[in-house]
Amino acid sequence: MGYFRPFTRKIKRGQRFGANPGLGPNPEGGHNGDDHLTPIGTPVHAAGDGVVIFAGEFDSTYADNFGWNLHYGGKMVVLNLDGAEGPYVEYGHLLEYHVQAGDRVRAAQVIALSGNTDGNTGVSTGPHCHVGVLPPNFNLNTSTYGRVNPDLYLTEWPEDVNNGSLSYASESITPLEDELSAAEVKEILEGVQKIVINQAARDDELNAAHHEKTREHDNGNTQKILDREPLLIHRTDELNAAHHVATRVHVNGVRDALLANFRATIDLLKPSADDGAVEAAEKIYREVVEQLGNLKITVAAGGE
């Protein structure tokens, strides 16, 4: 018997382990975990019997954080299963957790509620829970920072325990109802819309500021470069062109990923929402597509 998945069968997965290599913060190995498309407040189940080694938010210092986790994961819980010989399982972007470092948990016990936290970095593009697995004696110097495919360890379903009767790590945790009202669906989708649009606008602002600084730097040093070595101008143009192409590909790739997550969130909510709520969600999605289309990055190789 393996360890337990974090959610019941009705919760779908979006971006999986190894997805999108070449994009995002880990361009070499791709996504280093699984993203589960969970409405905010969904119970998170422990993978197995073990000890909580971290519950909180990491800072921005690699060396001081377990597994090189940073504040991009928002509120996180990290479990060590079955002691030193067991894997480590990390749960990110939580709404809240009701365990603390040193606590012992039981298999399939509810230890937290899923959310959309990310340390105010804009990394989380919608309600979901990121789940990563590090094997025993892990090596962080891999293309996925030591993480392995969660499917290698997480093979069981929590609803299969005790005929579906699952315990909570704290009585103060209130489980999410199975059915969502139209108002709840609308609130979730409007929150996703704001995240998508705000992140797109922020990307444009950062990109514009970067190119302005690049122009100032280049203009201030052009004569010095010409005086020293005229042939360097040609090489500088080549590097500048390659940089702008890479920037355009990255930013547009992020936009596409944002839209994909938004679309997946709508599809996830459809079974539990009425027709009116679904139509409202589709309308919001079309508005997002239109606004992102107007913001799409088309930076030319020359930097204009």
C-alpha cells in the first residue's frame, strides 16, 4: 500500500509534475510537483503517518529553508513520513493549517485547508494546492530541485479510509461543503479574474521599466564601446535581439498559463454550480481573454 493523495477523487489536477519545461522559475526540469485545482477551503489530507517538520511561510533565503523552499509557496506544511526512511511531502498555497512543527499526524488525516497564498509574489494564479515529494536522502541539485513525480508515492485515495470517515487534526477546521452556491462560484471566479488581469498588467509594467533601463544603459555606453571596439556593436545587437525574443516568449507563455488555469477552474466548478453561475463564469472568462489580448507582449528584436 502506498501513501495517500491530498484530495478526494473529485478534485482534478492542473499543471502536473514535469509540465512546461523551458518556462517559469524552473526552465530546465519543468514543474516540480502537482497542482490540484481546489476551491479555497478544501480539506488537505496527510499522505501518511509521520511528523510535521514545517508549518508556516518560508523566507527568501535558500540556505535557511527546508528543500530550498521560498516564500513563493505561501503558507506551507511539510511532512516527513515514517521517519528517516520515508519521503517528504510538501503542501503549498494553503489558506490555513492546524498543525505545527513537531506534531504527529495520521494517514489521511485533514491537516490544512487549501487556498491561494503565495507571499504576495503573484506566483499563484488561482485557487490551488501545490504538492511536491522529495524521496529519502534527496539531492536538491537536480533539474527539479530533488523533487520526484508524486505519483511514485501517492497512490491511495483518502475517502477509502474507514468507509469515508476521516478525522481532523484540529476541531477548528471546518470542511468545505460539497455543493457551492452561485454566490460562492461568482466570488471565486471574480477573485481569479483579478489575479489574472493584475498579474498581466504587472508583467507589462516590469517589462516596460526593464527596457527603459536597458535603453538608458546602452545610450550611456555606446560611445565608449565605439571608441574601444567598433565590432562589439554588432555583437551587442545580436545579444539584445536574442534577449527581447526570450522576454516575449516568456511573458506570453505566462499569459497562456494564466488563461489555462482560469479555464481549468471554471471547468472544475461546473458540476457544483447552476446554469446561471456557469454562464456568469464564462462571461468573466471571455472578458479576461479580451483584456489579455489587448495587453499581449509584441516586443520587437530591436527593443522598440
